[in-house]
Amino acid sequence: MHKTTWVELSSEALRHNANIVRRLAPKAAILAMVKANGYGHGASWVAECLHQQVDGFAVARLSEAQQLRAKLTQKHIQARIVQLGTAVDAAVLQTCSAQQLDLIIHDLESAKLLAASALPQPITVWLKMNIGMNRLGMSATEFTQAHQLLSCQSHIADIHHMSHFSDAEDTDPSLTAQQSLRLSELSASLSTARHYPLSMANSAAIIAHPNCHYDWVRPGIMLYGDDPTQRLSAANALKPVMTFKAKVLAVRGVDASDGVGYNRRWRAKSNARIATVAAGYADGYPRHAPDGTPVLVNGLRAKVAGRVSMDLMTIDVSQLPQTAVGDEVTLWGEGLPAAEVGSHCGTISYELFTRITDRVERVYF
């Protein structure tokens, strides 16, 4: 197929990054985050690549969980799938039970509903405590009540305790340590007869807070090649899984003072060469990318010049006179970290990855 705009996705890089997680947290089980369609990489593809390396997968919407379960079943893959915080009603409980989806319970009312429900199969629940993020999660009192209510129910297969750090990427570890203790100490106090599995560490905590790994770690962005802490050693360097590419469609000379693109935002200070690239905001490239945002043309750096439009963008290749129609342009990925592009655009790699649209061809390696 003739490609003008596409993403290349590397299973080798994905598995490499999962191995780094395992190296950093050798005693913990791994719950891989594949919400938002695997951070834009393809949830089922990620799960198929990693199901022998990790211990489960987590998604944010019930529809995501159902689709992933169906696709893995087609491939004869049995895997733990955890449904993250969602609105819980009787229908959700029945679906999670029937399809063997673990469910996170983040409020006491949902715990009460679950306790009173008759389910076709026992369900594993993850009780979530608010330790400082103040998004979802129960207070210590509510958490204790929910645990006591559910721990004696025959239709509860198992209980895990979890929360989410608010500042795990901070260079000062003190707040994360305090937040960790809020849950770990409460969890330990709830039973002397058994240990309930604990989970708090996201990607940043996996890298920066080894004392907080506990029983389950939950890598997200690091699986896809981005270090949110910028503290990994060269020996543990991550690899970009996604490389976003497009073709050069035209190259033209512009005179000094000529403008380029809508509203002629970029003006040539001297005679210049402009390449038009087959990618725009309808493909997922940020419309608000400023002049100077880096790209790679055949591996060499160039810069965005002019406003990104729906289907096209323009770049200054004055310093790359060999640039020609048909050349490959890397928008982010191998050789150009998405985090670097995101920093120019006032956003983060997470958003860049998840905004790639359906019309962009996926090429899996």
C-alpha cells in the first residue's frame, strides 16, 4: 500500500521495555496499562506481545475490557484484565463477573452494592484508597469499611489494596514515601492472618521509588518508551515503540519575507526552502505545534515552519538541500523522543501517543 502518513510499532522495543520493568521491580507482578487503546499503540497488539512477560493488563473503560477480552479469547490467550475506576452498577458487576474482569472499587457505595449482589462467578476486587491524588479512592475509614464488608463475601475471589501517587516523578521522595505509608500501614492493620497484595507504583514510582514497588507495579508510559523521571541510567534506557512518519509531498523555495501557511505565521528571514509534509492535526499531530518544533528528515533535524493544518504541515529544510519529494519525515519516535516534541508543544508524550487518528496506517514490526 502507498503510505503517506503512518506509524511504525516495534514489538522488540515493547518487549525490551517490559524487561526493564522486570529488572527494576524483580519481586513484583506487572500489571501493564493498555488503556486508551494501549496509549495509542493498540491494546490487543500490546497484550499479544506481552502476555508471557507480564501478569495482567488494565484498562479504563468497560468497553475496552470487553473488547480486549474478546480479542485475547480469539487468540486463545488467558490473561488477567483489570477494570480501572468506573461507574459501578448491577450490570457492570454482572459483566465483570461473567467475563472474569477484576474490578477496582473506589467508593463505599459500590462496595455495598457488590456485597449485596449475586454473581455468576466470584470476582477479584482491588480496593482503592485516596492517599493524596484526590481524584478517586476512599478515605481510610471508608476503605476499612469496604474491606471488612467484602472480605467475608463468598462471591469475592480475592482482594487487593491499591492507590495512586500524586508526585512520584518529583525528585524529593518524601511525599511519595508518606503517601505510601498511608496505605501500607492501613493494609497491614486490617488482618494479621494474611497479607493483602498491595499496588501503588506507576512508571515514575517503578523508576524512582523502589521501596514502593510492593506486590504489583503498574507500568504505563515506560512500556511505550518514555521515562517520566528522566533518571534511568543508560543501561536501563527505554526504546520508543511508536515512530510517527510521513512523506514529503513538495519542496519549494520561498523568498525573504515570504510567509508560509495559514496567516503566514512563519516568515522567511532570507531565501529559504520549505518542504510540505503529509501530516496534520487530522492525523494527530498537534495543531498548536510552534515554529521550531523539531522533526527528522532522513534522520537529520529540521523544524516546523508555519501553522499545522488539517492534512499538511510545512518544515524549513533550508539547511538540508538534499531534501526531495518522497523523503521520510519522522515526527517523533526513533531518533526524536515524543517527550521532546511534547515539550515544544506544551504537552506530554501520553497525549501525543493517544491522539493518533484512525486514518494513520499502522505498520507492526
